[in-house]
Amino acid sequence: MIERRKLLGLGLGVLGASAVGPMAAFAQSKFGPGADPIADLLMKQGDLGNAAEGMPENGLPEAPVPVAEPKRIISAEPRWVKLHNVHTQEKLEAVYFEKGEYVPDAVEALDKVLRDYRTGDVSEMNPKLYDIMAGLAARTESKSHFQIISGYRSPKTNAMLHARSGEVAKRSLHMDGKAIDLYLEDVSLDRLRTAALDLKQGGVGYYPVSNFVHVDVGAVRRWVGS
């Protein structure tokens, strides 16, 4: 049984998606009812899957920037993460790491929020993504939930997007549960990007027009999209 103190807002979000005040209105106004913003963006700008691979606008992959392995401080302190899926309106706040280990029930619930909203497929996300988000929240001193544009992408969804655009990667880190596209309501996008780059824990894509930052646990690299 999921402990009440580890999962806050689970009844509101994972067990029954419902409007979340201003965020519901935001999602409706930004994307429109029944909109498929990721597919629309792909049609206009090229694949977000390429973002997961670190593909710049010219279609040529950037070489990973060689960097020293970042020094990690192992701590048993609890780690929190707060998510809001802008497509399903699910909202979840959870202690996903405690006493030196990841909390299975909390990680499972977070994975569900990050599922492929088109197919309903749930996949295990790389827990280091949650560490990246916890690090971003700490660096930016954000009090907001991470607004999730794209988490896990199923093979079926990726194939559909690939069929729509020749620039859609046949395989992306989203398909492996290793990438997330997100933003924070109380942090400017450029500041969020800077914080992600400072972490040096994976790829960072900056999409100022589409209003999100891509983070992944692949090679340390950076790129700018639209």
C-alpha cells in the first residue's frame, strides 16, 4: 500500500484526473481541447525525438561535449518531486527517495503520470530523471509543479510521429524512459535551461518558442530548437 506521507495528491491526480484550478485553464488555453501539441510541433518544427538525440536545426547531430564526470554527493536526505501532466491534468507530489534508496511505490506512481498519454502505455522511467528535476527545483528555488509536456513515448506513438515527419527519429530517449520535456510556471525558461546545464547530468534542449526545456540522462550535450 502506498504510504500517505510519501504520495500527496495521488487521489486527485493518478486515481482520478481532474481540473487543477488555473492549470486546467492554462492547458486549455495553450493547447486547446483535444489538441495534440506534440504532434503539431513535430509537423511544424521537426521531431521532439530528435531533441532527445540532441539534433540541432540543421539536422546534423552535435558531438557530445566531453566533460568530467560530475562529482555526486550521496545523501540519505529525502527527495521530493512535484509533477503536473498538462495533457491528463494528473498532479502528484511525492517523496521518491528516502533513507538512501528510491521508494518503489512513489517511483511507480510518478512513472504513471509520465505515461504515453496517447496510448496509455506506462514504462519505467530512469529514476535519475527525478534526481535531475529535484536538482532543478533546488537550484531555481521553485515552489511550482513541473509542467510535463512529454515523458514516455511508446513505439506505436513514435512510429506514428515518424510517419508524419521524415525528421522524426526512429528511436529516441523518450522511448527508453530517459527524457522529459518540461517547464516551471514560476521560473523563466532561460533560467531553467541554465540550471539544467549547470547540473551536467545529461542532454539539455532549449525550445523558447514552444516553451519547454528537454532534459535527458544521455550524454552531456546542448542544443537550441524553436
